[in-house]
Amino acid sequence: MAELVGGIGCSHVPAVGAAMDNGKTEESYWAPFFEKLPPAREWMAQTAPDVCIVVYNDHATALDLNLIPTFALGVGESFQPADEGYGPRRVPVVEGAPDLAWHLAESLILDEFDMTLANKMEVDHGLTVPLSVMFGQPQAWPTKVIPLCVNVIQYPPPTAHRCLELGRAIRRALDAWEGPERIAIFGTGGMSHQLQGERVGLINSNFDTEFMNRMIAEPDELATISHTELIREAGSEGIEMVMWMIMRGAMNPEVTEIYRNLHVPTSNTSNGLLILENA
Ligand code: DHB
Ligand code: FE
């Protein structure tokens, strides 16, 4: 049986990746953010998962309005970093875990979660920035990655409740897998931010803190949150936080908080990082 060794909630702000790629992490704007990361990276290095399931969203990079899968699972051998306008990030190619990914596909679909399957999918900052946050700048990523891409771009995105239940279905699949892998799951995006319209720049760190608290203590109650409330409180792009619920659903009902940081802001975003272990 595979072992689920941790759940990570992590914002995916592109400027964080750019600060690392361009050697700016010690500049005055960035240093206070990066100085808080070492304990999280030490946990990651010690925990050393073989495979990370990274729940993220594509930002009209690999997918656009021609094709809008609600949930797309990457079953390929590898995933190239995408060109988002400045050339691809100079980060390692993301190596997949096709055997486990196909097991997840079978288990989830037969469990009535109708996943889209992606053999080839370039991965944008939604996936690569959380890897950079947690692993730094290695020559090769020290883990295989199963991308799980969620539509939070085009209305209607999945509900927080559907995401929590998908996480639980992922856990059932992992519990039925006979391989020896140590597995971590990331829920990425958020926290509060709005990149467009009249309320551009909105941040609500009180809501973000409550979201983390409730996600840990009462995920089922939190999962009743409507899209309207989530967007009202956390901004139009704050809807990305439904992806943290997939991570939460995969974890045990009781979890231990290992690490938490909320840094406000990086770029336009209230930047959250949360590490959970099964209690
Ligand atoms: C920003 C945050 C995001 O989550 C994103 O996808 C793009 C930009 C930002 O704060 O700049
Ligand atoms: Fe985003």
C-alpha cells in the first residue's frame, strides 16, 4: 500500500518563480518571503516523497477555451515547462509516474469521477512554482509528479464539496495501490487575490487564515462554501482555493499542522503555505 506522507497547500504566484529564476530572492522585496521557507524545505527534503500529486490549474497555457476539462489527470511519461510569454522557465522537466497515474485514472473513473486523461500537457506556473517553493533549484526534481489540472478559469468550476470528495476518492485509490511509493499531494493556488476588474488587488488575509483553520478542523463544513461567497471573500482568482480541498480530502480526517506561513502580499496575492501530516 502506498503511503501518503503529507499534504501541502501552496500558492503558485508566477513572480515567486521569476524571483528564483532571476536571482532576486535576496532583494528587499523578496527576502522576507524566502527567509520563511527553510523549515518547509527541510520537511520536504526529510520526507522525500517518491511521487507528488500536484493539483493545480492551467492558466490558458496548455488548455484554452477550445477544450475545458473540469479535472485532467496527467498520465504521461514527462511534462515540459510551458512558455507563458517569456520562454519556458529554466526548471527541470517534470517526470511523470504513468503506472500510478493510470491506476488513479482507473480507480477514480470507476469510482464515478470522470477524469480527462492527458498524455501530453505542458505545465505552467500553477505546477512549477509550487515545486520551486518546496524543492528550491535542483538539477532534476527529486520526485516524480502526477499533474491533476482543475478548471478554475471558465465558469463553472467544480464546487469545493466536489473537490473534497475527489480528494477522498484519490485516497481510496492510493490505499488500493500495492506499490511501495511514498506519496505527497499538493493543493496549489490562492490564497485571496483578484487580478482583474473593479476589485483588482483585493486581498483578505483574515479569510485566508480562517480558510486554513477550517480546512484543517472542519473540512466538510468549509466545503459547503458557495462560489459566490468564495469569490466575494477571496476575489475572483481566490476561487483557486477549491484545489486545496482536493489535497485535504486525500488526507486523514484528523491531520497535524507541521508548518504554516501566510505572507501578504507577493505580487497581487496573499501567499499561503501549509504542510499537513496525517494524525
Ligand atoms: C498572480 C497569482 C496567480 O495565482 C496567478 O496565477 C497569476 C498571477 C499574481 O499575484 O501576480
Ligand atoms: Fe493562479
